Amino acid sequence: MPPADTQQSREIADKFAREHYGLRYLLASHPTMRRLKRKQPSQLHGNKNWGAAFLLMEYLQTAPLEQASKILEVGCGWGLGSLFCVKHFHCDALATDGDPAVFPFLNAQAAANGLTLTTEPRRFESFPTEELGRFDTLIASDICFWDDMAEEVYRMIERAIHGGCGRIIIADPGRPPFLDVAEACVEDFYADIHPITANSQRQHRGWILNIENR
């Protein structure tokens, strides 16, 4: 039986954790996350589990990935998308983000689920066509939150398609730059875009951009 103070610490920590489709995630108020924020604050809004990650998980529940496929998550933040794919589809996942400060938060959530992830600090423009083509699926959530990101995201999608990436799935709450990218992808790459709702602690609404390139 664990010591009383250890048991109490676990009970306190559990108050700041939740579960979604069998994946345990830590709230921004969790003691571990608060401690990490004090040590290494994020520079690119990687300061919590954003709602679009739950939209992505909701979509993948109804349109699952192939088992043991190779996936790339860009703008991974705290990594819920990649963790979900590893847990449910046993994917070989590479989680990337332009802000390396997010990876300790991602690793904390991975540890909470008994999972491990490969991570790399990468920006959208750093992925060449050939490298993108080595992945079966590219996933992302809420990666187009500034106007000047729209062109970078579109060009990355274009390179992934030309490289032979089989599927591209991006979730977003409906920010104007994302919708501009989505409309261009519908026109240029025969993409599908449709509304989606998910429920975690609260309800999340947004859009899924799906491109089949197989």
C-alpha cells in the first residue's frame, strides 16, 4: 500500500485529468502541467489541449486509420492526435511542432497513457515533398490560426499530395485562414470539408478537411 502522502498526491492529480475515448489527458491545471509551464512556457499557443484535437479524435472514431500505418502530425501541441492514433491504431507516429517547448507536455500525457512518441521540432516549410510522401497519413488540428499561416499550410498540403502521402486530415474550429485553405483544397485537390461536433468537458464545434490521395 502506498504511503498516505503519495496516495493523496495521486488523488489530487487525478482531479485534473480526464479521459476521452480511452485516452487519458491532463488539464492545464494539472500539477505536472503547471510545473512545466513555470519551467518552459510555450511560444506558439501550445499551452493546453485545444478543442480541435477532440474534433480530430471524433472524426477518427468514424473514419479510422489503417492499423500500424505511418503518420505525421504537424503542429502537434500536447500531442492528443498522435497519442490517439498510437493507442487505437498502433500507428508509427512522428509528432512535430514549431515550438519545442510543447514536447515535455506531450511526454507527460504519453506517460499518463503508458505510451511513447517520437517528436521533432519542425515547421511546416521544413518538410520536403519526398519526406511527406513517406507517410501514410498527415494529421493536424488547429494549425492555421494566423492569416500568414494559410499559404504555408496550403503549400505543405500540396507537397504532401505530390509526394504521395495517402491521406491528409486537418481539424479546425473554423478560423478564417483555415477555411480559405480548405476552399482552395476543395478546388485543387478534390478535398472534402464538413462540420463536426465533439464533447469532452464541453462541446466543441468545427470542421474537418479530408483529402484522399490513394
